[in-house]
Amino acid sequence: MKVELKNISKRFGKVQANNDVSLTVEAGSIHGLLGENGAGKSTLVKVLSGFITRDRGTLLLDGKPTEVKTPADAIAAGIGMLHQDPLDFPPLTVLDNFLVGKSGSLFTNRRQAFREFRQLAVQFNFALNPNDKVSNLTVGERQQLEILRLLSLGVKTLILDEPTTGISAAQKDELFAAAKLLASQGKSVIFVSHKLEDVDALCDRVTIMRQGEVVGDLEIPCPDETLVELMFGRELAPPAKPNTRQEAVAVEFKQIRLTTDRLSLTVPDFTIQQGEVIGLAGLEGSGQQLLLLLCAGLLKASSGSFHLHEVDMTAKPYRDYLNAGIGYSPADRLRDGLIRGLSIHEHVALRTPPRGWFVDWKGTLEKTLRAIALFNIRGKPQTHVERLSGGNQQRTQLALLPVPLNLLLMEHPTRGLDIESVLWVWQQLIARCEGGTAIIFTSSDLDEIMQYSDRIIVFSGDAVSEPIDATELTADRLGQMIGGRLGETQQTLSVSS
């Protein structure tokens, strides 16, 4: 389906989110929408998908003027949107979620729905069990479910809003294959992203936005330097990570064993120095999160002990972990990191100890304004966190982390952030390391792990590697270890060193 947006404008108070934006997406094509956080990308596609009402402008579908005022209008017109955080019901099964939005009688023919689900899943090579609960799925699997649901509702134009953040490399390959299959069927795909490599790999054409306006419309492939200059108005270069490791030991693991219904992991004994950055690499669901949850006091080990500055934290309650200076930033911002319905100011107030029995609203407002300025959050103190863009939700989550910290645990620290924001976040994290904070983080971006880690621990199947100095690894070797050649590659590294 051909989509034409003409002269779209949308204002939120004093903020002009979209200013006279025009965009044409041809049928049978994958069209990239590129821009930094806050450039207006999400606002534009939310206008198209009926989640936001435009102030002015025209929408044409296959050349016909169309009114889309609600998500239901969009679905009826053949437009569906996959959000950064998929819209689903975690307590329900995959099949129950697949049925959401279908019209018909009061009693749904589940057998027929099951057959339709199976046919679509096979067509797109998605290995989903219709009887699984959605709460047990990874972000990538939830995305696959939502794509199948939208297609079953007759969607002809699929919007993918920052879909590659927080999913594994294998799931990204499956997503890209699905998008290309849809384009080959004559459907159109709008791919919203800030990642140049993803746009290069997937899109036929790209529109670049900056500060609410279109600043370029180009065919792909296109030089990255051109795209970066259009996005930011200047070139960006990542700084080299300084050596922040100190002699003092911050963390020590002894004979740790982690057991869940799916995994049983034995973690090698090792220590982490103050100021050191440890990257956890592996396919999503390989156990990296379990180690982070253990260190955060949210998961108990089956055996072994975890020490912070020589204090055994193993059997201590969660509150003691907080008091010991351990901070945790989870991947799912709106489910685990922030609270829907509360403003940025209210989040800061929750993080601030009260004076006596009352909240110091004036003092916390000043603190909120400082955090918004320092972390460059594009929102106001009264803005509810669910109304922020994905990148600004991440900035808010980072702003809420206490200072100082002895240990900082992070899942996908730059998920949903543009290049400039990624560099800025790591500048802040490196500054914490220089102050003595040890960091353990996981990321689906191997380049990020290679660039910012002092040492890397690889998770593959039920195996966990010894910490490996990042300078001894290449991206190819790291990929081989993640792919199953853990022992073989690690033995080669040991011999060569």
C-alpha cells in the first residue's frame, strides 16, 4: 500500500514536534525514518497509526484521502504499528494475544485461530508456541507475536518503531527477513530507527528528520557520513575508553550456581576491580540477566556467595543491596524501571528521602529541573514517563540512579538511543568508573561490548566463560564463542596469551 503524508504538523504546548512534514512510502518498499531522539519520528508515525491526532496535514492511502483518528481507524485502513515496547497482555497466552482485536461473534473459533497462527508463524519462520504465556517471552518474541497479530488483522503497511533495540542478533535477522518478505508481497514497511547500520542493511530509501522537520530524503545505500551530518548537523566520533580500573577489589564471586526452570549456570570464580567495566555477551536468554539480578539482590543463588567490598551479600535482603550502593537499570523501562502514570517529578520525589512525614515538592522540583537539564531529557517535570520517547525514558531512568554507587548493573544501557546520546551516556558511565564505580552490563550490540568493556564474560548455552580481556578478542572470535564454540575459542585464547 502506498502511503503519503503531506504537510503534517503537530504541537505539544510550546514544543513543535512535527513541522510541515511530508513523506511518501511506495508499495512494496521498506522506507527508513532516521533521526536523533526527539527529532519527531515517533510523533509522525503515531499520527499515521492513530495514536496521536495531527493539527493539520493530509493522509493519502493509495492516492485516496483518509481520516485516521484512532488506532482502530488505522487498523481498518490497513496500517499497523509495532511499538518499541509491544502492546500485549503478559498474563495471557500467545494465542489469546493473537486473538486481540479480531471482530466476530462472542465465542471465537480458537481452532481456526490456531491454524491461522501456525500458518503465519511458519510463513515468517517465527518459532512461537501458541500455548506459552507472553510473560515468558523475550522482547524479540513478543515483537514477532505482535507482527503476526497485525498481519492477521489485514495490515498492509507495517510501522516498525525502533524494533532492533533489546533483541538478539538472530532475532534481528528474523525481523529483517520478515520485513523483506512483506515488501515482496507488495506491502509497505516504515522502519523507524537511529541506527545507520540497520537502515543500510534493510531499507530502500530513507527520510531524515531533525528538530521536527525533514532535512533529507535519500536512496540507500548512502555514505554514513552524509546521514550523520544530516541527523546532527556535524560529524560524531566515539572517544577511546580510558583505563579506569583501580587496584582495590569491588566484587567477588565464589562458586556461584544459578538455577531456573530454563537454565542451570555455574559461574567461574572471579573478582571485579573498582572502576572496571565487565561486559556480558551472549544471545538473549542465555543467563546474562540472571547474573545481574543476583548482583542486584533480586535473585538468590542456588549455591555460592557474592561479596561487595568483602561483605557477604548472599543472604541479605534487597534493602541492604540498595544501602550498599548497588544500582540496577533494567531493559524493560516501563515495566521494571519506571512507573506508568507518574511524572518525571513524581519519580524524582520517590527517589528522594522525605523530610519528616511530608514530601518536599519544592525541593524535588528543583532537583527534577536539574536532572532534566543535566541528562538533556526532552520533557517537563509534569510529563508522564509513558509519554516520553524511548530514548528519553532511558535518560530518565539513568537520571534516577543514585550517586555515588559501588556497583552499577545495566541491561542494554543505550537501548533506543541515537549515536550522540550513546556517546553522552558512556561519558557519564566512564565518569562514574573514574570515581570508583564498577559496572556490569549486557548489550545485544557486540560493538558496544567490545568498545567499552575492560573484560568480557561470554554466555553460550549452559556455559559461562572466564572473564576475557577485551583487547584479546575480536568481533569474529566473540561471535564464535556466543555461537557455541566457547571452550574451543577460550582454549585458543589461553594458548595465545
